[in-house]
Amino acid sequence: MSSSISKTNGLHQASISPDASSRFDIFRQLVPIVSDRNVTYLNASFAPPSNLVTHEAITKYLSDALYKKRPKPTWQVAVEETRKLVGRYINTDPSTIAFTRDTTEGLNNFVRGLHFQPGDNVVILDSEHPNHAYAWMSLREAGLEVRQIPTIPEADKTGQVTAANAATFAPYVDDRTRAIGISSIMFHSGQWNDVADICAAYRPRGIHVVVDATQQVGFASIDVKAMGVSAAAFGMHKGLHCPTGLAVLYVNTNVITDENPTPPIVGYGAVSNVRADLLVPDDPILYHPNARRYEHLNVSLIAIAAAKAYLAFYLDTIGPREVEEHLFSLGDALRQECKRLSVGVVGPETRKEHAPHLYILDLHNPGWMEHLEERGIIVTPYRLGIRVSFGFYNNLRDVEALSRALETGLEKGLSVGKD
């Protein structure tokens, strides 16, 4: 897809190639709320609107629950089919994938399974998502030192938010560092951290790299092998359009072989030497030799039904790379309009260092949220400004609607920046 800028009806408008535009306009019809002319939904990073693919899968699940005598075996088969789809998407063997309740559970399962000695340390950014940061901080009582890299003061001083790479961590890593925790895409800024660079520098030193990929999956392509991470967790309720209650924990099998981590929560699903009659003998526990040791026997089967349907649609019909390019093209259009209106966009400007879907506008006046909501613009305010986040269903008309709202807000005298 290529994009260019033209001026139509007084607005600067990005045009996407006709084939791509018409294709995504068809997909847009799967999301009923965006057909409402009074609503411009730009809040995918918080909670995307549902779509007919997910809705149909959930409706079928409920229908089977009402009318079929034994639907559960079919639902259990769907768990393994979904595991294969996830593995195909993130480029890994299905055995490296465990389903968890959410990203928090996935991260904590891995983090608490690692073996630390008092005085060991982990390094994270000071702007890391709380669900990730607190997973590490809860281990301080056991003697783990949590080192937070102070990126916020520098960003406040310079006004520049930059993506993290291996060099960012170098001053804080030493021979007692056991792990680096990082989000691949930061929820508050859109910075796309160079996880592969971080892994290449520190994994050979035996330092684990643990990634929260929730803001990447569904919005961009992802390859956990190419990244080289020890583990990655992500919820499926944002870019992958599932109900809440289902997430993925990927764990590199070599890490399990080397560390033999003990899962913090153990049930039937974690153990390989179980008996079919469900009796529990007084034998040593043998955990699964892969990520399955972190999994519970029961996962949210209704969420699995939705996940299977959406992943199949995402991988085989819409295409991860096509979605990524579509979102980047919308972001390019948004940047052009913001530049015209002298509204700053926080974070790196290059595609390598910035998420395709998530853009923070440097707007802090409380009047902006009221103004945008009055015009049906659905966004979320954060510390660095107002977050605009696209989904596959968005198009240039949405960017135009936001641009008009920004223009009228400026005409009303709403301030730009922090002043």
C-alpha cells in the first residue's frame, strides 16, 4: 500500500491505493458501531469494538451450549486448534504456548517460576506498564532488586520519547542481572522498542528478556523466534478482538530445559504424569517439559471460540502485514493533519520505532476530551496526552473526522501542549 497527500474540501487527506481502500472498507462493514455517523471510534488500544466474526463465534458457542448434548469435547478440540493458530501467527511451535487468564497471569507465571538469589536484579523502564512492573516488584521481599531506568525525566526535559534498545539497558545491567522486562510496544507512547536488539545483546549472557506484547499482537506482525525472547505474554482482548479472560504465554523451550522453572500455580493441566482415573498417587510431580506446565486444565472456552474464529479471519483473510500497513497509512495521514494544525504527536516518528496503530496527541487541556466526546470521537487521555488508536475497521474518513474536531477545538481556543 502506498499513501500520498492531497487537499480535498479544505482538508489535507491521505489517499491509500484504491484496491487496499476498498478491501478494508469491506472489512469495516464487519464492525457495526463504526457505521454510526455520530461515532468515530479511535480507541482500539483500550478496547476495540466487537465485530461480526467474533459475534458469530460466540453466538454459535451459546447455541451449542443450549441445544447440544455434549458440546464440551468439541470446545476442547478448539483449544488445540486455536493454539496452532497462535503458533502460526507468532512463528512458534504450539507446545511453547500456554493459555492464561490475562497478561498479568502470564507474566507472573513466568516471573515467579524463575530462580533468583538475594541480590540478583531485574531491569525495566520507569514507564513500563504497571501489570508488568508490579510482577517484578512483588519479588523485592525475596531479595530481588528492581532497577527502573529513568526515562521519564529526560522525556519531560527534552519533550522527546525514544524507543528503547540494547544501549538503553547497558548502564543498568551487570553480572547479577537475571532478567529484562519490557513491553514491545508501550501503551502510553506508542514507542516500538527494539526487542530483537535487546535479546541479541543480553540473552547470550544468560539474561532473560520477558516481553509484554499486548499492544503488538493483532496490530502488527510478530515473530518470537526472530525476536529471541525468553518469554512473551499478551492478552487477546485488544488487537485480537476476543472477550476478556484469555491470554497467551509463550515460553522458549530451551529456557524451560535450562531453568526447570516451577509454575507458581499447579493443577492437573501442569503435570505430565497424571492418571486417567484422576487419582493422585504419592509420586514425584513431573511437569510438562514445555509451556504447558503453566496452563490450567480449564480455560475460557467461550473466549477460545472467539479467538479461533478471529485468528482464522486475521491470518487467512485480512492478513497481519496488510493490517500493519493499513494502520501505518492511517497514522501517516494523522501525522500530516497534526502537522498542518500544529498539534504535536508524541514519540518517535519512524515506523521502526513507532507502533502502527497508537498515536499520542500532545493535548493536555481538559477541555479537549469534552470537546472530542461532544463530536463522537472516542479516544483515551493519558499522562503524555490524548491517545488515538486505530483498528482494522478505521479509514481515512475517521482521520478526517478527528481532524475537523481538532480544527474546531483550536478555533474555540483550546490550547495545544501542556500550557
